[in-house]
Amino acid sequence: MAAIDGRMAQRRIWGWWFYDWASQPYATLLLTFIFAPYVKDLLGDGSAAQAAWGYGVGAAGLIVALLAPCLGAVADLNGHRMPWIALFSVFYVLGAAGLWFADPTGFSLPLILCFFGLGLVGMEFSAIFVNAMLPDLGPRDELGRISGSGWAFGYVGGLIALVLTLAFFAENEAGRTLLGRAPAFGLDPETREGTRFVGPFVAIWYAVSMIPFFLWVRLPQSPRRATLRQALGQVGPELSATLRRLPKTPSLSAYLLSSMVYRDALNGMYVFGGIYAAGVLGWSVVDVGLFGILAVVTAALVAWLGGKADRRFGPKPVILVCLVALIAAAVLAISISRTTVLWLPVAPGSTLPDLAYYLVGAVIGAAGGALQSASRTMMVRQANPARMTESFGLYALSGKATAFLAPMSIGLVTDLTGSQPAGIIPLVVLFLLGLGLLGFVRAEGERADRWPTP
């Protein structure tokens, strides 16, 4: 019987990891390395693309910020998570598939930003309910390893999806993929069908990869079994009470504020990394894709190693190291142009700026992967065990309450200065602020007696 229970527990963990595998290509292919640079190609102006992308992603972040805590509270009261995950999975698939309509012969930026935002909202909302399952997957001292391995598995999925896209679909200016061939399935390079296919490809990848998740993840439901109508009626008072208790839980409050700003900055680096390279260094979609492969490889490796470090030292030291590395990477990125590295001139035609930006990508991938994994386990340590989904809703709020400000501030600064490097400066400020606030966070969270019995 113990062996059977052990196999079932491991199957639940594998199923939970498949969510990371399924969802990661949205961030890797669409948010950063393939579709965002393609938008720059369509608009023909790196600064204009960076500004437009900032406004669009910021609007989606605002929606998540407003609704995430409410949805988490409803799920805790109602005791159901899977139906919400299924609903927002539909959003993910429809939003990703709709990017096929980014046809250069009849391109509508508002329509494409709406599809992109729908998919992004689906990814963010489904992650709330999936992440809230983490405490039920193993003992407390194993959660860092489980979370880190999940992130690593997700990045491996993102890497495979990225390689397949570059090898068979995304075309360069000559209409050829990374293998030097025309896009697969007879897709027309003249209308960029190969690159546009990345949207439906991500949708299909997610739909197929989520099958193990829905088949294998079977966790106990919350004992709080209000009907959906009752839960909707109670969510306001429940959420208000939770917010009123925050000042009495200083470690949780400090962590929510810290993660609010540093995750906002990290998402900004992901969102604008590809557009920045395309606009500042003149990289093609395929060039940015190769850059993405390097970033995803380092992310997978260091997320796995970060999970082991989390298990041994706890999540807080991992977060601190990652933040310092990301600040250094952001400063290096700002200093790079086609003619400078660290603001020092380089010879015309030098590849040093390209190599330096590859280094930036490797650091962003490595530190970003470990940071997200450790942040997830840190939230488990800070959260009220009786309101875990609601707590991850607050975590999503803290990640999105200012998420519309970072991309929009990047868009605004870029608009005002006409300079992509200047537009990245707000990210450095946010990382520094997050690092300072982390000093007020207790590594083990609040004392147990601070949490009232639900």
C-alpha cells in the first residue's frame, strides 16, 4: 500500500510539473523571443514596438491585478480549483491561436494585442490555482526541490518548443528557417506564415501537454465547500478581512511588496529582451531565437540547481543572489549598443556587442529561472495555510499591481527619449527596491499563532 501511495504521489508531482512544461512556451516564444520581435518587424521601429508592447502587456497586467485575489478567495471558499484551471486554459489557447492573424498585409495592432492579452490573462490566472497546489505535493522541506524541478522541466519544454519553431517555422528575411529551409507545411514566407504559426503552435503545445496534468493531479479539495454563488457573495468580506490582517503580518506584507517590484522588473526583462535586441542591435527573429535558446538552457539548468539550493539554504538566499545578478545584467544591457559595450566604443563591425548581449541573456535566463522557483516556495512559507489559493491570488496581485506600471513606464520613457536603452532604466530601479524590501522578510514567514483558524 505504501508503494502504491508513493507512486501516486510521484505521479501527482509529475502531473503538476506538466503545467510548467505546457505553459512556458507562451513566455518563451510569444512574450520574448519570437512573436515580440516579429511585432517590431511589422511596425518597422524598435522604439514604437517597445512602447506599443508595453501598453498592451500593461493592460493585461492590470486585469490580472484587479481580479486575481478575488478569484483566489472564491476558490478557497468553494473548494474547487480544476474548473478554474480548465476555464483559463481555454483563454490561453484562444489567445495564442489568435496571433495567427498578425498578417503583415492586413495587420491590426489592437486586435493582436487583444488576443495576446487574452492568452496572457489565461496563463497568469491558471498559474494562481496551480501554484496554490504546491503545499499539497510534499513535505515542507521538499517544496523547494519540487518547485525548482518544475521550473526546470518547464524551461526544457520551452527550449524544445523554441528549437522546433526556429528549425521548422520562423523565417528570416530570406524566407528561410534556421535549417535553411522554407517553413514546414507549405507555410508562405512572403506573408510570414511561418513566424505567425508560432501562435497556433503554442496553443496546440499547451492543449496536448496539459493532458497529464488533468489526468494525474488529484489533490484533496478544501473542506470549505460554499457553493459558487455563496463564494461569490462572501469573497468581498473575506478579501477585506485578509487585507486588514496584512499589517499584523509584517513578513508577509514585506514579501508581497518586495516580490511585487522585483517580479515586475523581471517580467519587464522577459517582455522587452527580444524587442530590445531587435531594435538596438538589429537582430532578426532567428537571431533573437538563438539568443532565446541560450537563455532557456541556462534557465533550466539554474532553476534545477536553484531548487537544490532552496532545499538546503531556503528560498531567501537564492532570491538575494538572483536579484544581484539581474541588476548587473540590466546595467550591462543598458550599456550595449551597436558601437559600445559598457559605454566604451568598440570597432565598427565588432561582434563584441552581440557577445555581451548573449551574456546578458544567459544571466537573465539563469537568475530569472531560479528566482521564480524560489519565489514560489517563499510564498508558501509566508502564506496562511488555510487560505493558500487566496494567498497566491495576493501573490499574483503583488506581481501585477505594478506590472502595468513597469511596461508602461518603459513605453513612456522610450517614447519621451526616443531611446530604447533609456527605457530600460526603470527596471534597475525596481530590482534595487525589491532587494531593499527583502531585508524585512523573515525567512520562515510569520509565527503560526498569527494565523487565525478559518
